[in-house]
Amino acid sequence: MVDDEEPIREVIAEFLMPQGFQVLLAKESSEAFQLLQSDAAIDVLITDVSLPGLDGVALSEVARDLRPSIGVVYITGKTEGFLSRSNVLMPNAVILRKPFFFPELLKALNESIASKK
């Protein structure tokens, strides 16, 4: 889970852990990159689209290079118009617009995991 806003990282982790997910947290792409290079089992990358430095879209490309079967869930406050104009999100990625509800996140994770099979 990569987001530069600590409260968002914490509340998402607090929701996902009781659901049976192991959650690794990073506040920026460089921290996420280190986790992606580790031996940790990572099935899905949840990343904010807008991050300082390397943004979430570029991070997802690096993640797919390192772990080709990784699922991607983008979270963003960007408008649909911005996202469709940029046309840069990974294929089969799930997009959640902030603010979102936890059931939507759980559904996005399950879709992302299912698409890997």
C-alpha cells in the first residue's frame, strides 16, 4: 500500500489486516521499490496515482517489471477526464476514486487477485 498520506495508509491497513491480508506500507515510491525487490510475498500493489517523485503509474510499471503477475489497484482523487486523457494506467488495473468505501476496496482487491489466476 503506497500513499504519501499517513492517515490513509493506516486506516487502509487497519481495515485489511482483519480481513486476512498482510499489508506492507510505503509512503513513497522508493520505499515501495525496496519492498518489491525484497523476498516478501506481494500479490497486489495498491498505490495512489499522485505520489511525490516517481508517481503511482510509473511505480506500477516498475512493479510489473519486477513481478509480472502483480495486481494493481490505483487510488486517486483525480477526475475521470484526467485519467482517460492520460491513458497511462496499467491494463486490467482497478481504479478507486477517493473517497471510497471499504467494501469497494475489498472488491477491487478480490478482482485484482482473481485476474491473476
